[in-house]
Amino acid sequence: MNLVTFGMARFFLLVLVSLGFFCPGRAEAQAQLRTESWWGLMTSGQIGNRWSLWMDTHYVPELFWIGRGGVTYHTKDETFNYTFGYAGLYLTTPFSEGRLIRPERRPWGQVIFRLPSSGQYGVSFRFRYDARFRANHDEFALTEGYGFIQRYRFNSSIRYNFGQMEAIKSNLSLSLVNETLFSAGPGRVDIPIEHRVFFLLGAQRRTATISPGYHLRIQSTQTGEVRALHGFVLWINFNYRLRDFKRHLLEEYPADKL
């Protein structure tokens, strides 16, 4: 494990536990530190002058796999874009030893606001709503029916564009992404609050972007635990268009598809 990233995670975990992390006064809260990796493949296909098709998949070993689709409408100046879609997931359970056996169905929608920028910096804000229908289970097996959880996600990102780097023949950028997620019933909510931080290096060549980086997720559970999960990230993004439109390749970035 990289000593720098391990030290960063330890530092964040110590600070959050010291402050009670969303659970003030709960001195008995326990803290856990775990490593994980996060892999993603995202595509954006332009299907009209202001419309694009969204397809992505993410995989965290022994935790979840998601396949997600949607349609995005882009405003004329790209200040806003709106996406509505549907996702299918498989999750682990406490008894499955890391096997992804628990299905989830997830209608979702989001809006992204980008601050106007003519320089090397780009700033965006995003709100996403997830309607999560997860298969029920007991202590030993999946049971009949699905539980419904509502999740509200608030995301902000800042991106610095270094420009074209001849040594790698790619456009280089650096992104910092912060996201806070709030979950509520009526179904059982194991993790009511989670915060995520992503540091992503982007190398773009033509319509493909490779984004390696580091992520840290901090969770507050219903049982009083504080979890810090961190590790390597690798996302690959492809933008394409189905035919030659008057307006070429609408503005989208890998962080939009987190």
C-alpha cells in the first residue's frame, strides 16, 4: 500500500472520529479502515444537437457492480444538463462472503450546473436522486420482495486543465471531486450518510479519457461505526456521436458519471 495514501486515510479517519463524524456525543462509535479499488467504464454518445446517450458501468470488488443508462439534455450554453435513467446493480450481503448476489433496481435523475469559465479551471455542481429498490434479506439468505430507499447526492468538482502534453500526446487535467450522500427510508437504511472524495488525473486523446486516481469514502452507519474505505481508481471514458451533427461532442466529463 502506498504510504502517502495510507497516511492520508489514517489522518482523515482520526479527524472524523475525533469530531464524532455526523454523530456528536457518540463517544462509543467504532472506526474501521479498509482498502478497496474502484473500476469504471463510461460512454457518452451524441444522438442530437442537444441530446446524448449515457451508458456506464462501475465495479468495486466484493461490494457492488452497476450498469447504468440514461438520456441527457444539454442547454444551449452548456450551463445546465439534465439526465434521467435507470440502473441495475448486484450487491454483496453480510452472509455472501463478497459474492454479488443481491439485486437492486434504480431509477434515477440528475442536474449538473457548470460555472461559466474561459480559463483553465472548470467548476461544476450536481444533484442526483436515486430511487433504490433493493432485494430484502435476513441473516442467512435473500427473501421475497424489495425494500425502497431514497438517496440524495450533492456533488461538487473542480477541474484544472494543463493543456496538451506532447510527451504523452494527450490533453492532461486534474480533478478534485467531493460528494455527500444522504439516504432515507421507508426501507432499512444501513448507511444514512456517506462522504466521498476523488482525486483524478485525466489523460484525454481524441474522444477517450483515462482517469487514474485515488478515492476516500467515509461512512456513518446506523450502528455507530465510522468506516473509511480508500484505494486506487481507474476510470475510462469514451465520447462518440452517431452521425455528424451541427453541434459536435457535447460537454461531459468522467466526474459527471460518478
